[in-house]
Amino acid sequence: MEICILKFSGTHDADDALNQVVNAEADRHPWMHEVGVVRRPLVGRISIRATFADDQATEVRQGDLASEITDVGSMTGYLIGSLVGPLHAEMAALEGAARAASVAKALEGKLMHVDEVKQVLPRGSSALVLVATPDIIDEMVEMFAAWSPEVIRRDVAEEVEQRLKTFEREARAAQQQVSP
């Protein structure tokens, strides 16, 4: 398995290229529905769009996850504070939101790999990302050659294997802690 990243110079260039190629070729190349899009605008937040096996696309923008977690912190604080009284509820809601916001921003950065995206994707650019077999990656590179994207390819089989082994080791350790 390989990962292929095609970097485009414009914020919407990856989307535009993908739409054109999908419209012309998707019926013959089903893997096209699995290509992810990463955008880093000149001003604004990073966004990541992926399509899953059920053909439902999901897009996440930097800040969306942190906002949801902050809202949960506020609601939890409000509910707990309500047990003491109305004035305390408002203060507890603010405290809950503040605590959640600090944790949420860090968590979101790790989940979305914001620092890594910023290292490889300059402002005002976008990228297409696909993990597939080398022959499919070859097809992808050929299909998007007309847009002259920067091509980054890397074998991920060893990395995936290491992550699976680590996951298995951690899952067994957690299971042993739970089991008497």
C-alpha cells in the first residue's frame, strides 16, 4: 500500500481537478470515490473532506471539533452548577466552557494533524490524498498529470503494520487491567 499526495497551488484547485476527473472517469475507476481533499486557504481554517464506503462525504474544518467540545463543557458545567443554584449555573457553564476549550483545541490539532498539514501544505493550496495499491496510485498520478501537481508517494505498509501492532499491544494491556 502507498499513500499518494497530489499538491495543487490553489485553494480550490484540488477540488476542481477531482470534480473534472470524477465526472469523466469515476464510473470506470471506483477508487476515485475514496480520494480525500485537504484545503488550506490563504485566510481561514484548514478543511479535510473524505468519502467513506457508503459514499457519504464528510468535511471537517479546523475549529469545528473544538467548538463542539467547548459546547459540551459549557452544558455540563451548567447542569452541574444548576444543582447549587441559578447564579452558580452560569459561572459553572463559563468555567466548563473554558476548561473544555483549552483541551479541545489541543485534541483537535492532534486528531486533524494540523501541524503536519501546515508543514506540507502552504497557505493558499490544496491536495488530493489516496491510500491504495501502487497500480491505482500510478493511475491517479496519470489522470491528474494535466494539472501538474507536485506528487508525493510513500509506502505505508510497514507504518500501518507497526501501528496495528502497537494498537494490539495497547488493547491487550488495557484488557488485562480490566480483567481480574
